[in-house]
Amino acid sequence: MAAPVAPLTNQQANQVIDNVRHSLQTQHSVGCVAVVDRAGLLLAFQRFDGAPLGCVDAALGKARTSALYRTPSLTFMQRLQNGETTVLAIPHAVALGGGYPLTLGGEVVGAVGVSTPKQELDNQASQTAASALQ
């Protein structure tokens, strides 16, 4: 029987936020980033200077979706785009890309949610940050 994976730490959450900050700076963009634990509860958050007000709830919702359902939030957006409107009734599922599960030792320990003015950047920044988690 494998030992359980330790929970996501504040240091790791801040590492994820720093990675997203770098991605946004590289793209000359602004936004918000939320990191949640495996239960979808907020662990760390950053709203960068000049970020739209709406990105606060969007980033948190994307992260929560990915943590609770153990999948990128983009999956729900794609299902909706393919006509599966019942996705809108799934509790705590935000059908927008930009949320990505955080894994350690092959287990989901939380998720990151990124919200910027550009959907493609949300997806790229969240996936890059999740991949960099050690």
C-alpha cells in the first residue's frame, strides 16, 4: 500500500503563483491566479496590478473545478461547445479553460486557476505552472 501524498504546502502554492506571474509577464498580460487544495478550498491567491475585477471569481472557480473533478476546466468548456448543455448544471463546474489540477506523486493535491483577458493564455499559464510543480 502506497503512502499518502502530503497536502499541498503554502510554499508550493506560492511556487505555482510565481510561475504564473512569469508567464503573464512574458506575455505582457495581467490577471488573477488562485491555488486551491484537493477539496477546492483556497490556499493562495494573487491579483496582479491592472487585472480586471471579474478575474477574481473566475480564477477561483476554474481552480475549484479542476480540483473537485480532477481534470482541466477546459474539459467542461469543450463539452459545452460540443452541445452538452447539461454541463451547466454540474455543481461547482466552471466551463472555462484556465484551471488545471496540481499533482504530486501521481495524485491530485490541488489545482491552479488563471484568469486573464486571453483564454489561450489562461490555459497555457495554468498548465505550465502545474507542470513545474515539484
